[in-house]
Amino acid sequence: MTFKRFVIFLVVISVAFAIFDLYFQFVNIQNEMNEELTNLSAAFSERIEGITQFISIMQLSKNITLPSGIKGIIEINDDGNVVKSYGLENYTRALYDFSALSGTYISPITNVDGNPVITIATKSPSGIIAVEIDPRVALSNANLYIVDQSGFGVNLSSNEWKTFISVLAKNSNFIIDWPYLFVKEPTYGNYTLVNQVRISSIIYSALGASLPSYILILAIFFLTGFLYLHLKKKDKPVEEFLDFLSEIKTFRRYEGSEDQKFVKNYNDLVNEWDRVSKSYASVIDEISQTNTDLIKFNDLYAELPMIFERIDNEESFKDAIRIVARRILDLSKCVKGVGIKYGQQIFNIGTITPYDFQSNTKFTLGIKTHSSTLDFVLDLDKFTTTDIFKELLVSLLHHVGSVVSMYELRTERNESARYDPLTELLTRQEFSNLVFREIEILKRENEQSAFVLVDIKDFKEFNDRYGHFEGDVLMKYIAKVIKNSTRITDISCRWGEDSFAIYFANFKKTDMKTKESEIIGKIKEFKRSVNVKIGVSYYPQDGETFEELMKMAEERSNTQSE
Amino acid sequence: MRKYLIISVIIIAIAVVAIVFFFEKNQKPVVGILFPVDSATSYSDRMAGVLIAIRSLPDEVKFVDIDFNSSDLSTVVSKSINSGIRYFVTFLTSSQASELRSVVNGKNVILVDSQVTNPFVINEIKNFYTISPTDTIQASAIANYIHAQNYKNVLIIKGDQNPIYENYLSSQIAKDLNNYGINSVIKEFDQNLDATADSVVLIMSSERVLNIMPRIRSKYGNVPVIGSDWTLDQTLLNSKKSNGMIATCFADLSDLPQSFKESLYKIKMFPDPSMLLAYNATIVVFILAKNDVGSNDAQKFLDSRVFVGSNGEFTFSNKSASSKVYFYKISGENLTLLWSWR
């Protein structure tokens, strides 16, 4: 039941109770009036009957003192003649006739000198005795009237006369004739007792009698009022919350009182929503960051081959490693320092120091490359570094390792292309390139140089005789002799299948004989018999181009005797 | 809560309007029963007549008791008129009725009386009607009766309580007797009875009759004593002093319905003309009130109707009921109809 319904129920109950109580008080008053009239009627009847009984047995003497309340007395014989009378000289025909007929008679009220008088008559042994009495009695109730059979009445305690014809004409004992209520009660003879009361006074009496009930009802209403105010106060947060809900446009927390459970539940929901939203936002951020990282990683992935592609010497390789370290550092703010150790070389940037390669306090990763090792030490922020970033980073570092391996392989492959794999001397092509540049330098500096061609004669027969393995040993031996007989600035190569070319920079013609002897001498020291020829050409005497000079050297080697 | 409040106000307003409408629609016309409460004369017979009449009537008219003293009649009637009462049953003397002329003339009220017989009083009050024949008719009836009885010297004694009635009726009787060649002397109630008379006419109240009868009997012996209509009431009938007296009345006491007699027996009263006229007056006022007859239409309404009274039908003519005049001899317990005249 809601409070409004409770209040309506209380009002209905209170009004019903008030009406019932008022009705009850009215009934009480009515009963009291009835009882009063009944008692008065009994007293009046008793009085009249007493007088009747008294006079029915009396005989009037000559001298008589009238009892109190009796104004006159008369004795009438059976012939209708007055025998004796005191204060009452005449009698009425009705008195005589009805007394003779029914034994007793009570007359209508007559006005004798302003005082009400009724005559009571009864048969006695000597005839009929009638007395006149004043019907009035001392009463506290000033509203009571004794009314005769014609409707003429007199107040029982005062000298007020009134007619009650319309009241007597009604059958009901309660007659409302505003502003009066008449209550009547038949009494002795044809008389009627009438209580004439102002309705307003009855209402006042009833209200007065109901006052405790009204006070009780009032108290209940006050208590209800207090309860209402209390609940209203309690309801106020609810109303505010409802207002808040009616105006809400975004799902947000209610900042008012959380006394009500549903308000608290609502705020818990909002908190949960906020948490989920933040988590979602965090995931979105993380995804976004990861995307950003991926882009950076992808860029780096794409850039790495290019970084290592341009390397042509050791310094540029170091630069490439430094660039890689810088790029890794720039991948994210969570990377505070990067250290790369390649072989014995250490590259560090940011918070990483060479010492960090010895301690295990940082993130480390060692990668075996094709021909070396690549150790990474990274200072990662433990709060902002995500697992996925780490995984991406590890993958990237491995890729760096792969790229370095590729670089190593490429370098190695390039080296193999320059040198002859059997003799470990430059190839003819590489020798041609180097010497071509040397000739250009000779032209600019105007220096002298010598080109020597060493050719093994009958090398095919040697192989046939001693086997190809022994032929390879011979080739390696001659290459070793040439390496030992040349300066570091000199250039030598395997010129053909069984020939070697040597470029002697700044070498004078006069010194060549000695050099030729030295080389041939050492070759002759081989364990097998070897027949070699040497052809020499000089720059610029024999030509100014490489082709001219090598052609000359070949021709001279062919013409040289053993 | 506001919704409940509005609904409650509407329901209460509808209830109030309905009650007022119902009250207005069902408001019964009110008839005032005007009785003196300080008179030495007993009005019990007239009151009983009214009471029996009201009990016999349907509950379509509201009757209210209006008490007055001899000193405040005009005030009481004026207040009653102001309170909305338009119809009155009255039991006035001609003098009292004359007092009301200024109060009721020009007002939409109707007074129906059972006692006033003076034609001048009846005519000077526009809204005043009487259930009795006028004194002119009564005087003619009494003179005719005396003439018929062949009385030659008539002593007319008039009372001192209702001068308009007493003066007019006594002089009118004397005039009518004179027309018959009968001698008559008019005496005041308290004057010496020194005239020669073979019959006496008393024009006074019953109290005065009982008062003067011993003197008459002492002076004139058993001469016929004829009382006017005012004399005959319960007081007179209840006294042995009225024995042998001839009473004038406007009702036939010998032809009463049994139910009327039984009603009277229950309340231990005997019928008298005043009672019957009071009954008739009540019936007439009831019909006027029930038909909502206004003062301007009252005479026409009354003249056009035949009313059924306590002892038969009667009609109105010239503001008074056109009933016969009866002469009864009071002898002990009985009333003996001697003669009637119209």
C-alpha cells in the first residue's frame, strides 16, 4: 500500500469513525432524552395515579385543608349534583361523563389566572371526586412541556405556554422542525410529554461528547502528518533521483544520496559501466598503440634491408648498426635505451651502457647470425611496455639478426667473387678492375709500374702425370709464392687456368730481374718439376692501357725461353 | 493527490447542488396555525379540530404552530410572513383580525379563520377568509328565530372583549328585530339588567356567558337565553350554568361522521361548533396550500370549489363560507337542534 493510499484509507476510516461516533453520541443523547421523558412520564403518571387513588377512597369532610399542589376539590354525587366543594365550584360535562364511563378523567389544561390547571376526577364510594392540580414540577430541564390532548402545552418548570398541534399530529416520537427537535412521550391520560430542544444544542452536545474521539483522530492525523513529512523527507532523494533520471542524457553517476538501495545499485551499474568503458578505451588505446607500433615496426622492417644494403665498408656497417639502434629506440617511449653488441663491437644509445651487457637486469636477446653473434640489451619501461610490444620487438630483433646474417652472407659472397677459391688470389676480373684504376692513378702521377704474367707450361701434362689434386697443390704453391714475393700495394690474381698476373706499383725496370729470379727460384723449389715462363711489360714504356700492357706481358711470356 | 482533491470538490459540489435542488423541489408549502397562548378562553376544542384535521390529511403540507400573546399578534404574524409562511389558519376575534389589516394587506398571504364573522373586518382585509357566515347573516338568523318564537321584548347583552364583533352583531340584531317590530334593548356586559325582556341574546365569549348567566337567571328566571356563535364552545358545554341556553352555531353537530366522534372520544372531548369549524378551516387552508394558490386567486379559487368539511359539503361566497345557521338547546349532556336557517 502506498502512502497516498494509506492516507486516503486513514481519512475514510477517520471520517467513518467520526460519523459513527457522532451518530453514537446522537443516539446517546436521544436515549438520554427518551430515558428522561420515560422517567418523567412514569413520575407524572405515578403522581396522577397517586392523586387518583387518594381521592378515590376519600370522603370530604366539612372543613378540609387542601394538600399542597391541589388547588380545589369537588365531590359530585351520582345525580351530578355537587355535594361538597373547596376551591372548585364547577365541573365539566366531559369530567362527569368520562369519569362515570371509565372511572377516571383528566381534563385538558386550562389557563386559570395565568397558571396551568388540570382537573383529575375519579369515581369514589360517594360519587365522583375531582381535584384541580398544577401539573408543573421543579425540573432542571427547561425544555420539557406537558401537552394535553388538544396540543396545548405548558412548560413543566416555568409558566411558558405553547401549542404543539403539529407535533402531536406526527406519528413519530422524534420530529425535526428546524431549528428544533421535538421528542415526545405519551404519558398518563391523553397527555404527552414533549422535550423541545434546539438542534444546534444537540449538535454541540454531541460534538462535545465526541471531542475525545476528535482529539484522537486529530492526534492520528498529526501523527500521520509527521509520518508523511518523515516519508516525504525520505522520498525526497527518490524524487530527486527520478528528476535526475528524467533529465539524464548520458549514462552518468548520480551524485545525490545513496541511501536508497536502487540508487546505490544504479551508481554501481554506472561504476561498472565506467570501468568497462575505461577498460574498453584502454584496449582501444592499446590496439591503437599497437597499430602505431606495428606501423613503426613495419617501417623499420621495410627500412632494415635498405640500411644494410648500402654498407660497403666496416664503418658504414657500424653506422647501420647505430641507425638500427636509434630506430629501435624511436619505436616507442617505453624503449628507454638500446644496446647492440656485434662481435666485439658495442653500440649503445639511451640509458643502456656497455656495463648492461654484463648484467642481467635489462631485457636481453642474443641472436646467432650467419657468421657472428648479435646481442641486444634494451631498457624497457616495465609499466608501459606491453606483452605484444615485446613480442613484436623480439620478432623485429630476430629480423635484424636475419638482415645482418643476410648482410654477412652477401659480404661473404662478394668476397668469394673477388678471389679465386683455389689460389685465394684475386680473380682476373677483380684484378682488371683494380689495375684499371691503378693505371689511371699512374697516368696522373706519372709513375712507373710493371706487369708480370707467370704462365705454367705444360700444366695439362702435369695434371695428367700427377693428377689434378697435385695440379691444385701446384697452383696454391705458386699463389703462395706470389703473395710472399709481392708488397701489400702490389696486386696479383689468377690470370688464367694455369697463369698468374702481378701488378707491381712504382716498380722500376731495373729491379725486375731480381724479382723475376726470386719468383722463379721459389717456384722451382716445388717438389715436382715445374716449367714456368714469365712475361713482363712496363708502364708507360710498353703501353698506357691495361689491355696493351697485359698483351705485351703475354707475348713476352710466350717468347721467353725456359 | 491533486486529482483526488479536484474529484472530491466536484462530488461535493454535485451533492450540494443535488441536495439544494432536491430540497427546493420537495419543499412543502407551510401553513401556520395561529393560536393565542395567554387567553383565558380555552381553545382546546379548536385545537382538537385542527389536530384531527391534520391527522386526516396527507403529508403534503407542513403545519407549524405559531403562538402569540394578545400583545404581539401583529409582530408574530409579520415575522411568520417574513419567514416564508403564506397560509394561516386563525382563530381570531374580529378585533384581533382588524389589527392584522396593515400586516397582511398587500402581501401574498391567505388567512382562513373560523371565528371572525364581522363583514367589515372580513372585507377590509383583502386576504382574509372565514369559514363562518357573516354576522349580518347571523343577525338575520337570530332575529328570524326570535320572530318565529314570537318573543316581543329582547334584551341584547354584549360583552367587553371583542367590541367590533359585539357592537356590530348587537346593533344588527336590534336592527333586524326592529324590522320585525320586536322591541330590543342593548346592554353592556357590566350594566344593570333593568330592562324588561322575554328573551335574552348574549353576544360575548363563553367565559362571559358563564359569568353573567347567574345574574340573568336571577333577574329573568328561565327566559330563553340565546347565545351568539362565539358563546358556544367547550367551556360553555362543560358548564352546568349553560343548561337550558340556546346556542347559535354554524355546524350541524348531529350529523358528524363516526370516525370524527371516535377521534374525539379517544381524547375525551365532545364535539362543538368551534371544533368543527376549526377542522373545516384547516381543510380549506390545506387545499389552498397544496394548490399553491396565491392571494390574488384565492377568492376565485374558493368560490369555484365545493369543500367537504367535518359534517358535509360547504362552499364559499363573498369570502365567507355559506353554511346554515343552527340553534341548539343545551340541556344537560345533550345539544338539541331547535331550528336552522339559511
